[in-house]
Amino acid sequence: MIRWRPADSLPRLGLAALAAAAGALVPGVALAASPDFLSPGGPPDSRIVMIWDVFLIVAVVVLVGVGGAVLYAAIRFRRRSPDEMPAQIHGIARLEIAWTVIPLIILLGLFALNVVNVQYLRHGPSPASAAGRRGVDIGVVGRQFYWTFDYPNGKASIATLTIPVGVPVYLRTRSLDVIHGFWVPQLGAKIDALPGIVNHAFIEASRPGTFRGQCYEFCGVGHAQMLITVKAVSMAQYRATIAHLPSAASTGT
């Protein structure tokens, strides 16, 4: 019969713990190098982060409040001896109204926050506004396994999208084969590119820079390489860049 001895197992347990810790750290390192939607690059993502912060704060307050109430009740009304019967409370009308009305107000407030912002996040500034009138329309075409971008002047680029800073960019997304997903976290857009259907999204950069994204719908063996690079430049640089691109017909879009 084999007997288990704790001393013999300690090295193995130590190795298992180190392996588990390494496994936990690897995703963390990979995530740290990924685009971070909590570091906004433009107005759409700033709105998303604001909504995220509000929901997080409300969730923490509810967690602390409910958890604190449960903990208080468990301590305050605990049985102190086997023969003791804790005090029984059969209902307090005001308390029951409060814990019905207050959550309802919170939920309605969060719902209103989403309703107010979702139209902007989906479609951008109103076309009647000054910002909406100066927007740029760009076509986005997904295919296995790269993206092409069609500009208003009939030119196109592959994998890298150039946009002007401080200008709403309205995207028309579609796919030539399977479902793809266009997402540049710091610029806010997350939209499906569907075969036979034109979808719409909106992005905007508030500062010059390079922003990274990726197809978020598993679309085949090359999915991991279906990357997106967005370069936000001045309007003059944007016009100069797209003027020297090849025609959209040469990219097969």
C-alpha cells in the first residue's frame, strides 16, 4: 500500500502553484499590450468610459450597501445561545417601499443614461449640426483575412485606415465572405461586417496618433492576423495621404 506523505508532495505542490501563477500572468501581460478602451482616443470612447464609470460606481455602492445590510443583520440578529429565539420582524411598510422605490429609480436612471447616449454612439453627431455636416464617409470591407477602406475620392487602402482628427467618420461596413467584426477600442466603433448587408458605425479621434483594432468575430484560420490600424492625422495630411492611394477598383472592392 502506498502512503501519502505531505513532505514528499510539497515540491510538486510548489511547482503546480508556480505554473498556475505563470498561467495567470501570461494573459495579463498580453492584455496589457492590447488596445485599452479605458484610454479614450476620441469622443465616442469617452462617452463609453463615462457610462462604464457610472455603472461601476452604482454597482459598487449596491454591493457595499446590500452586503453591509446582510452582514449587519447576521450580526445584530444572531442567536446568542441554543435556546434563544432571535427577535422576529414581520414587516416595516416604509422600509419595504424604500427598497422597492430606490432600486427602481436607479434602474430608470441607468436606462435613461443609455438611451441618451446610444443614438450618438451608433450614428454620431446629428447631420444638422456643424460637426455632422463636416463628417467623412468611408467604406469598410472585410474579407478573409484583411480589411480594405474606400475613401470619398475613389481611392482605397488595405489594413490601414487614415482619418482626419476632430472630424466624425461615418463607416459603411460589409463583408465579401463571412461575418467579420470591426472594432478599434479607443475610437469606440464595434460593428459587424455582414455579407450582403451594409452596416453603419461611427468613429472619431480627438488627437493625432495610431490606434489599433482587430476583427472580433472568429472568421477562420487567419482571424488572429486580421488587424486594423487607424492613423489619425490633420485634415491636410489626410487629404494628401488619400490622394496618393491606389484606386478602389485595384483592391477589388
